[in-house]
Amino acid sequence: MTAERDDRAAPLVSAEAAARAAADRAEWERREVADFLARQPERRDEFRTASGIPLRRTYTPADVAAAWEDVGLPGREPFTRGPYPTMYRARHWTMRQIAGFGTPADTNERFRYLLAHGQTGLSVDFDMPTLMGLDSDDEMSEGEVGREGVAIDVVDDMEALFRGIDLETTSVSMTINPTAWVLLAMYVAVAEGRGNDLRRLSGTIQNDILKEYVAQKEWIYPPLPSMRIVRDTITWSARNLPRYNPLNISGYHISEAGANAVQEVAFTLANAAAYVEEVTRAGIDVDEFAPRLSFYFIAQRDLFEEVAKMRAARRVWARMVKERFGARKAESMRIRFHCQTAAASLTKAQPYVNVVRTALQALAAVLGGAQSLHTNGLDEAYAIPTEFAMKLALRTQQVIAEETGVADVVDPLGGSWYVEALTDEIEERVREYLARIDARGGMLRAIDEGFPQREIADTAYEIARRKASGEHVVVGVNRYVDEPSSDPPIETHRVSLEVERAKVAELRRLKASRDDAEVRRRLEDLVAVARDGAADLMPATIAAVKARCTMGEIVNALKAPFGTYRETPIF
């Protein structure tokens, strides 16, 4: 199968070359291959990618169906070979190691450590209470404050998180979804308090609520008001934060939930289409905001499939935005994405082998043309990474950038018969999924019916079955296994219980010292804006956080107009 294309387009491979290659391969199979197989059979009867795409023994010009216009040159539509003409020859990707634990001061110290060792962008992980809109002193937060990310309750915490860091020159990414708009409001309030020019701020807030319903399962409000929140952050940012990405559409978590590479791209782009529809319905032209949409993909274990996946994603998105939404600007059609190596692939068994896994996954991300990259720490199957693990993960990126030569040529695997054929195949399979979603009435309806959830669950079950049988090899787990040990073979990071006690005490002191009347007024204003479906939530939220309204107070206030959500089980 091959992706649809204009038959008038110039073929990447001439008909004569393809025919000659097909004839040569047929003769080779009859002679050399048959003779060799008689003496030494292959390891398996059939070979497939991690997504189940059947693989030929070798690839030739006969397998390349793409036209030149499908591949083209870097920085040109449809951007198959990369979003920019010179890519890493101009500058390397942003090395954005994620960090977040304990108090804002704890995480600020880790930020400074990573920046001192050559990191070029900051990425923040938040604790579960912050993700779910709970204050640190909420009874539901007990035992979780600062444990798996940094605890942020009020704007003062955001100031402490970035103390001593220049927000105008440092790109900041924040991994948070159901409460993303509140964190963005705090970030803006801190910048304005410092006298920063908002037009100079750069970075990303994830803000991808649809993938929560599909995969990660962290939500507060139902889908429709949640989409309204995303719409408001996009429209406000498009007009006030021209260098900032107000939405980071995430395939990473879809993959971590069990999706294969095809499903990751298809469901991510379907989510993206739903966001574009939501914002354009509000009267905003696609070219006003689409250039600031960013994406987030995983780099998994199948190196060539991952490279082809990233190339196919760029091509599908470019054509979707142009043909479906009428984009005219090249910047609107250009996917820019962050990539992270696969945390779910890391093992407690033989944890130093995780360094090898991460290096190869990072290489796939670079060969696929990522704009920024996070490499996982070798100890992440145990806990938040130690400083040593984070520095080694950063050094992994630096070795790839400085010592391997892969950054010296744009799209170095472009033109590979295998990679081009695999790119075409993934593109077609993604388009088939998108057509099935459109036939259901779009991604919101598909999510409500449980379609992507079932597809991911089925894939996850199949992978689990193959791991259990040993067909899906995991070194150190189901093959080349060491004798078990009761002790962790590595030093792990720990967060003191004192962190939670100190954070709760600090929050209570702040609540006792602020202007309660102003807090109530700002919360009432926010609820009034929420009840007006056409109004933008961002200005009222920024005013609320400046008045020291807490995360939990803002989230709880909006439960009255928005309601809460409980998922309908799909099984």
C-alpha cells in the first residue's frame, strides 16, 4: 500500500530503475537467497516493525512510491525532511532535560545545575496535586506534595521556581494539562512583575487536554469546557505571547499508554485538528495561531520506524492544515516538535542498560528532526533522576551533537529506500485512522465513544502478551536475565517528608496574610467570565493569581460553571 499522491508529480524513482530493481531482486531471491536459506534459515518466518508493518528482506527502488514532491527539500512544504532549511547545521536542537521535585527552591537548584552543565532550555514537571488542581494543604494531597514533581500553589511559588533565571532569554516548557492555564497565568504574572517584555518570552505549555481523555487520564472538567480553556489560552497567547507555544499536542503519553507509532501520530494529529476547529470556530484565522502550535512525540525502540514516523507526521500535518483549514503561511504547516526518549522502555533490571536504550532512542529523535529533546535518566524506573543520572542523560545528547556527525547533514536518511518506503506506509496508515475518526464525527465524538481508548488498549494488551511470551525481547527482563537482587543496584533520589510539612506551613502563612476580600472578588469575576462562553478566561485568571488566589481555589471556583467529569468505562 502507498499513500495517495498526485499522479502528475515527478516520481522519486524512475519507472525504469524500479523495474530493473524488481527484476534484480526477484533473481537474487531465486538464487543467492534461496541457496543461503537452505544452509542457514533466518531467525523468524516474518519480520515486522514495532507497529506491525511487515518488512521486506531488503529495500530497493521498486519499493519507493513517493514522488519528489512528497519528499522534497528541508524547510519546504510538505516539510518531510525537516521544518527548517539548515536544521542542526545552524544550531543544535534545544537540550531540554525535565526537572521538578520538592519545593520551588529545590527545583530551582536543579535548574541551575543543569544550565551550568550545558542544558539549553528548561522543562518543568509538577507534582500530582498541582496537576489536578489541589493545593498542598488539601487532604487529598497528603503524601504527594513535591513527590513526583514540583509543588506550585500560588504565584509566589512560580517566582521562586525561576529565581535568578532570565525569562526573556531562557526557553521554558511546562508539562501540565488540566490546570495549564493557571500555570501560564502565574508565569505571565511573574514576568510582568519583573518588567519583562511578554513578546520576548519563549517556551511551551503542554495544555493538551484531549490526550488526557485518550491516554493519561488526568482531568478535572468535562471535555467541552476543557476545550474552551484551551481555546482561550491559544487566542490570548496568539495576541500577547508571539514567541510562546500555548499548546503542545502530545503523542508521547499516547505511546506510553500502549499505542504503536501509527496510532501515536494518528491520534495526536486528530487531537490537533480538533483544537484548530475549536479556535477557528471562535473567529480566529488559522494563520494567526497555527504557527505557535507545537507537538511532542516519543522516541521508541524501533529506530527506523521512529525516524519514518516523524517524517510522515510532518507531511500529514502540512497537508491537513493547508487542505482542510486553508492555511496560507508556511509557518502554519510546519510541525515543530519536542521529543523524549521512552520512559516506559526503561527497566529496573540492569538499569545501566537504560543508558544504551536512551542513547539509541535519542539518535532516532535527531535523525527524525526533533527541535528539542529530553533524554531519560538511567534510574527513572526507580524514582526521579539523581543529578548524576541527569548529567549523564544530558551528556548523551551532547555526544550525539558533537561527536557523531549526524547533525552535519539535514535528514541524512532521506532517500533511503527503506526509510522512504516506511514513511509512505506510515503516512497511509495514519490517513486511514484519520478517515475513521472523521467518519465518527471527529475526535471529540470518537473519544466519547471510546474509539481511540479501545485501539490503544488492544495494542497495549498485544505488546504485553508478546513480552510475556518472550517474542517482544526486553534485555535483562525476558532475555539475558541476571540473578535477582533485593537491593537497588544504583543510588536513587529521595524527597524528604519534611518538604511537604514545610510547603503546607508556607501556604497557610500566605493565606493568612493576603487580602481575603480581593481574593473573593477575583474569584467571583473569574466565575462570571466562565459563565460567558464567548469571554476569554486568561485576563481574569491572571488577575486572580496576582491577588494570590491559589491553584485549588481557582479550580474549585470553576467547578460550578463547568462541572466535573467521570469517564465512561470502555470495557
